[in-house]
Amino acid sequence: MFLTNCSTNKYAATDKIYKNMAKDFSKTIKATPPEGQTIDSLNNQQYFVGTVNMGIRKPNFVIIHHTAQDSLAQTIKTFTITRTAVSSHYVVSRDGKVVQMVNDYLRAQHAGAGKWGSVTDMNSCSIGIEMDNNGTTDVWTDAQINSLCALLATLKKKYSIPTANFIGHADFAPTRKPDPNNFPWKTLAKKGFGLWFDDVLQMPPTDFDTTSALRIIGYDVKNLGAAITAFKRHFVGNDLTPTLTEPDKLILFNLYKKYM
């Protein structure tokens, strides 16, 4: 994994703000009892007994995005302006440089509203990775994908992230987001980052419930058309219409069995 150090004079001011925020977070964690905690129903005075059995919460998902911007510098600027209210843990540039902007154990503001399985607050349990790509005309460079895979290998091993839990922003928020667009998911899946369908596919049974299959995989089927489009964006790629063709159903059936 290649990490660039962006703590230059250009970002000294925002680096200082980050460190001060982290310091405030540490005060919140150390507070015993937590500030603002309500007293119990017996109106007893609040007290705290520290356990000897605890640990730091760890991420269980990785969400991949595209920046929809024109450069690494532009994205860093966006993530260092308070009014944008957005961030990610990592940004992977077109030339393969990796910039970390939030500690893995802290909550970046990258996923927003959405649902994957039973998870609705993805920011609290995931690592967000922004890929430097405008989402339309940019191609995915070998250097960029190679660096991403190196980063994902480190994260998967460090946090024991399940293979199925490497997904795209569009998977989590299908009614709002199309990213990452035209992304090489199969390349990632071959390396263990996300699931993929087999080369040989079996016909599903006549009573195969495609809506239930999408839900079991993780998609929010409240807006079924959006869920289908997100599924096809990830696993089909060349057709984003909100209906499942017969070949799509073969792919869906194969993946459904992997997620069972």
C-alpha cells in the first residue's frame, strides 16, 4: 500500500483542525460516565465502573466511490472545506497515489442515506474509498486499480472484512448514486474483494423470486427499479435498464446462492 503524505504547508491549517477534533474525540471516550448520560429510573446518582474487557470498534464494510471531480487536488480541497460536509478515509488518484484523510477507526462522511441488508448507517461501520475519476469520460488506470487492490488487501487482512462486504456506493444508495461507474468489479472479485458470478451458469427454477434474491444479496428493493439498475451496474455493466433480462436472471440466481 502506497501512502502519500499531504501534511505540507498547503494543508497545515486543516491538519491542525483534524488533530484538534481527534483530541476532542479522545476526551469524549475518556469521560466516565459519558457526558449527558441520563440517570437511571430509580433516580440514583450516576456512577461508572470500568471493565477490563473492551476494544476499539472496527470497520466491517468497504464502500468504493468515484469522486466525480477532475483531480486529486480538487477532491482534497472538497474534503477540507467544512461546508461540503463530506469526506472519505482514502482517496486513490489516477496515478496510483493513495491519500488517507480519516483514521480507519473514525467515522468518515462518505455514504449518506441508503440501505444494504439491515445496515442503514453505513458511515458508522465502513471505510470509504474515493477513486479519482470523473465518472463519465475517465478510464480506470492500471496504476490506480493496482494501488486500490493493495490497499484493500491491507484493510481486509487487518479488519477481517468479509469478501462479500466490498461494495459500491450505488449498491448502498441505488436511488441517489451511480458510483463507481464502469468499474472493474470482476478484477477486484478475482483478488477476493467482492463476490462475482461463475463462468458456467445454471437456469433458475421457474418459481425463482428475483426480488427476494436482490434483497438477500443486500439491495434495498423498496424502489425495485433502482435496485435492479444498481445490481446491473455492478454485475452486468452494459445495460442499466431497470428490468431483468433472462441473462440477468442467470447471473442473479448464481450470486443469490453465494450470498445465502
